[in-house]
Amino acid sequence: MEKKRITPERIKEVIREVMNEMSPEQRSPEHRSADPGPKKISSGEAPRSGARKTACSVAIGGDHGGFKLKETLKKYLEEELGISVRDLGTHSQESVDYPDFAIAVARAVATGECEKGIVIDTMGIGSSIAANKIKGARAALCHDLQTAKNSRGHNDANVLALGSKIVNPGLARAIVKAWLATSFEGGRHAKRVQKIIDAERC
């Protein structure tokens, strides 16, 4: 079956499909009343799955508590969205330390090796704290579409933190899609983000 090209219209369509699979309490009020307004995603090298690759490359990592959700999202990003993914571990459910993987993802983003990052543990809190210790990384712990879009539009977050026990796979896919599709709004928010950047130099 031929894959559909990733366009803004297709992004909206998939978000609607995912939201229809979720219960009403899982849906963000903002999503029910407003269109997600995704930006256009550019194309690039074709991935192994045959879908078109985009210019956006995502580093992903998590501990044993985030392993299953990491694997689900990695497959979703590569096969459904055609996005290049760099998996920084962990690669099993054997107990490991979440800072190791959150820091690795944050460094990949901060150094420009990857455009954005996703970090996952059981609650998402520890990974977000660890990722934010890396200069240049702005990690946001998100639990619905509203927080995901706000973290990008207002805070220019470049690392998304998720808790595997807070969001189910369907909601996690919708959050990731909305987060990647939302652009930084700039304007008055640029001054505020710059203050965050300046604080890293102290």
C-alpha cells in the first residue's frame, strides 16, 4: 500500500484519527476548540520504510520505565511521519539510570547533532530536570496537546519530556506530532527565552 506524503493536511488528518481513538477525558479542551495549525515539514533523504525523510531529525532516549513508549514513538516517527530518529537507548527493560539517557539526548540537541529531542521515563520529571542541566537544551515536560504546543510556541522547547505512566501511547503520539508541528512564535516570547539563555552564562 502506497504511503501518503507527509503534508500539513495529512498531519491534521492523523491527529484527528489519533484523537478519535482516545476517550473524552484524554482530549485537551484546546484541541476540541482549535485547529493544531501544524507547520509544513520539508522532505529529504528517504528512510528504510519507504516514507519520505524530513529535514527534522529527532534524538530519543529513555530509561527502563520509558523503554516501551520509546520504542512505540520511534516506530511512529520513522514509519508514520518519515522522520529520522537517533535512538540513544536504553535498549531493554533492564534497570538503568535515567540521567544518562536524558543528558545524552540533550547534548545531541545542544550540539546541533539533532534538531530536537525526546526523553522518556516513568513520570518524565527526572529526565526533564537532567536534560535542562545541559546548556542549550530547553526541556519541557508535557502531558497534553496544550502543554506541548505552548512549550514550542512560547518557550521554544527543543527537548520534549514524557512520562510513560502519565500518557498512554495514543496520547503520546498526538503530543509528539503537535509538538513537532508547532513553531516558535517569537515576538514577546523571544525576549523571555533570551533571558533563559542568558542565565546559562552565569
